[in-house]
Amino acid sequence: MTELPVRELPALLRSLADPAVLLDVREPWEVALAPLEVAGTTLLRIPLHDLPARLAELAPSRTLVCVCHHGVRSRHAAAWLERTGFDDVYNLAGGIDAWSVEVDPAVPRY
């Protein structure tokens, strides 16, 4: 797993031949407060506690960028995904909160 600073996400996405999967592991109420969509990604929302049961929805060949509120749950998700055989996994460092502060202030902070 690679820690990816939020400001580096656009460059990573431009460098990929296929769109990355933005894996949002926040709870539905959090997504409702501050939805996140990033051009150049396929968005998949799976709360962290549901990830083992929904693993089949992810392709190990795709680049995955895990995101949560502050980057802690997404770090756990990314580490777990690597242990289960995913090779190209990133954790969005600082999560959506850092995204709101450093990249897109239109995304509400909570």
C-alpha cells in the first residue's frame, strides 16, 4: 500500500491507462454529508465493515485508491486488500478532510 497525498491524486490518475477505482469506505451517512467524486475514477462505495463480504466487486488488476474521512479506515482497507492479493493499492492520506482543505473546498468538511 502506498500513502498518496491528496494533491498527488490527479497526477496519478493521468498516468494510468485505465481509470482507477475510488473505493470510499465511509458510512452512508458520511457520504451523504460530503459526497466525493473524482474525474478519472470509477467510484465504488463500500463501508469498511462490508468490505470482506463485497470483495468480489473489486478487480485485483485495477488500481484502487481507498478513501475515508481522515485516512485511518482507508489505510486499514488498503492494507487488508494487499494481504488478500491486490497489488496496486493506495491510501488517500488525510482522507476527504484533506481533500476538502487542500484540493476542493466545495466538498463539505464534517
